[in-house]
Amino acid sequence: MAVKQKKTSGTKKQKAGGLASLAEVSREIRRAVDTGKVAFGKKQGEKSVLKGGAELIIISSNAPQMVRERMKQLSQVTSVPVLEYSGTGLELGSACGKPFTVSVMVVQKTGKSRILSAAK
């Protein structure tokens, strides 16, 4: 008797790859929080970007549209790269080790993390 083999679809591999990259990005974000300097929130992020102390802007997937547009506008003016985190604000807060949601965060000093390579 011939044994039937299941066909695997490529979508599962892509989803698994996406999750792995999300985990890697989350790990690098946590490393930046622990070893570098970051600012959480729209107000602190804007101040950091406008003063010239920002290296990267991270925006969660469920950030309000007005906040998203404002941070992207600031990034274009100051040429600071933007990383759109594919998780929610709660997941971003959890990745940072914080017990609250984080819709926007700005990395001021990367420390030992390689988060800038994820933004490219």
C-alpha cells in the first residue's frame, strides 16, 4: 500500500518565519531597554526626536492614527528610521518588560542591542 503524504502549504512557513522575526525584534527591544536608553510615549518620544537624541522610533500596530502620522512626519523631518512593530501595544509593553501598553517608544541609545538592523 502506498502511504499518502500530506501537502504542506507555504503559508504556515511564512507565519512561523514572521513569528520568529517578531520574537527576535522583541528580544532586541528588551535588550535596548535593559542596556540602552529609551523613552516611552508620544510626548517623550516627540521631545527626544526634536532634540536630536533619537536613533529609532518604534510604533505598535494598534497605535492611534494621529499618533502614527505625527511620528512618521517627525521621522521624515529628522531622518530618524521608523520600525513598525507588528504586535499590539500590550505586546510591545510586554516586550519592554513593562506592565502597561506602549504605543510609541523611541530608542535614544541602543546599548548592546542590534535593534537598528531590524529597522532596515
